[in-house]
Amino acid sequence: MGSGVLLAALSFLAVIGPLIFLHELGHYAAGRAFGVHAETFSIGFGREVFGWSDRRGTRWKVGWMPMGGYVKFAGDMNPASQPTDEWLSLPPEERARTFQAKPVWQRFIIVAAGPIANFLVAIAIVAGLLLSYGELRTPPVIEALTEVSVARQAGLQPGDRFTRIAGRSVDTFGDVVEMVRLRPGEALSVDYERAGQARHTIVTPATIEEVDRFGNRYRMGAIGVMSAPQVVVPVSVVNVLPRATAQTFSMLRSMVDTIVQIITGRRSVQELGGPLKIAQISGQQASLGLVNVIMLMAMISINLGFINLLPIPMLDGGHLIFYVFEAIRRRPLPAIAQEWAFRSGLLVLLGFMLFVTFNDLGSFGLWQRLAGLIG
């Protein structure tokens, strides 16, 4: 038990630490490109554990609570990024190096650079894996049907080739599996070809519950079709970036689909996980080998990029929304409006963190054990 918790903790730090660093490095690099002075570059929050100052006057440090990070630019003096009297009193040449002195389009790029860095990191990871191991591909053709098959009931037969599911084109059998497994019980529009002729049907995936080797339970959709054996196709240097980008945004699309399904009630909110769940999964993947950990890093990096782009004040996406309004209005929103928005955003984030932590503890069986003790 103790060694498992230690492995999970160390794996979590090994996975999340570099991703946070690279996210903040995106902000830092964009800011530096536009001549903005960075006062602090911190990985983690709270009291400084160790750090150093570079020749540009930036303090690089590590905080004792490794649950995030930030870059503090000169002139970025409050949550709403509103300049203060202190900023207004700066000499013109010093003020020119501050965040608030930059035009809105540059501030937009600086803020967007963090999530963009996360997506680029994921693409680089996937590209490295594709070059090292090739790409598993299977044509989207039905090899056989299971004995109990909703696809058979919908009129599908062996030899049929899927072309579109739920309005999205499919190129491999993996695309079919991805589309189906996230939509248990949801009627899907299916376009396919049989003997060269285009056909159409509606298939409603059955709901199955899968349990992985670690005891984690997942609700999945299944239609009862089997594919031909997968083949490993080498990926050339010329094609690796397009393939890696396509796979990365395929994973992003799956994440978005899952969130939409949770919001609309088609999936349980119990499936949302937080830092504790990520730490548990990190430890599990670490026990399976380095490749699994690297792939987990790619998925978490995509997740970080996506979450930070959500239009919630306190997140990068919230700042970007304000910059869009500023560009349209040709002046910032009133400071009081931004302050209240960021306070509300902070409450939303704190509430969300409490909720997912509650979910995480429930997935570990804590509430059941407590109920047993009380009963």
C-alpha cells in the first residue's frame, strides 16, 4: 500500500511537473518575444523551496505545493490585469516592458501561448511514438459480427465498410471504436458501403461496463462488430507531423465529447476526476512501462490545454474572452466588472476542485468505508 501511494505520488509529479513547466514556458517565451519583462517564473504555489534569479532579473522558483504554476509579468498587477498607480508612475522606458503596455493582440498571444504549448507538446510526444513504433491501422471494415450484435439488428453485415458515424468521417476501425465507445445508448447515424454502394442505417450502441486490471470501471458503448487484425504501418518523417496532429486532435475531440455528454446528462458526473485520480492513474501507468507514462503525458497535456482555454475567469480562456471584448469595444471592460468576474471564476474553480476531489475519494471507496464504520 505504502509503495503504491509513493509510486503514484512520484509518477504524478514526474508527469504533471514538466507539463506545467512547458505550459508556463509558452507564456514566458511569447512574452519575451514581445519584450515583456517576466518578474517571476514559478512551478507550484506557496513558499519557495528553491530558486534562482537570471541575468534578466527573472526569479525562477519551485513552490512547495506542486499543483500549478505561473509567470508574473511586469505590469500584470492584479487578477484582472488592470494597471495600478504604481504602474502609471513608472518611467516610460520601463513601462514599455510591462504586460499592460502591450497592444491587446500581443497580450492575447501571450496568454494563448500556454495552452498552445500544451497541444504542441502532445503533438511532439505522439510524433515521437509514431516514429519509434509506427502506427496501428485497421481499415473500417466489418470482419465479423458477435453473436449478440446491435449492428446485426441494424442490418450491417461482414464486409461492410464504415464511411461516417454521427456525421463524422472515419478512416480506420479505431475511429469507429472511438465514436461508438463514448456514446452508449445514443442513436448514431451510420453511413457505410456494401459492394461499392452507399447505404445508411441507425445503430444504438449497447452499454457495457469494463473493468481494467486496476479495478477502475468505465461505461462504454459497443455495437458488436469485429475488425481484421491490426497492422503496424511505419510513419515517415514527412508524414509524422500530420499524423501526430490528427491523432492529437482526435484525442481532444474525445475529451470534448465526454465533457458535453457529462453536461447533457448522458454520462455520469462521477466520471470526472481530479488530481488524486490523476495521481492514481499515473502510478498505474508507470507500473506498465515508460511508453504508457509517455502516452499519459500526451493526454494530460491535451487536457491542460483544453481546460485552460475554457472561458472561465482565472483561466487563460477567461483572459482571452476579456481581450476579445476589449478589441471589439476598443477599451477594456470596467475594472470592477473584471474583478467580480474573476472572483466568481475563483469560486467556480474552487467548487469544481472540491467536487472532483470528493469524486476521487469516492472512487477510492472512502465514503463506503466510512458508511460501514458508522453503520
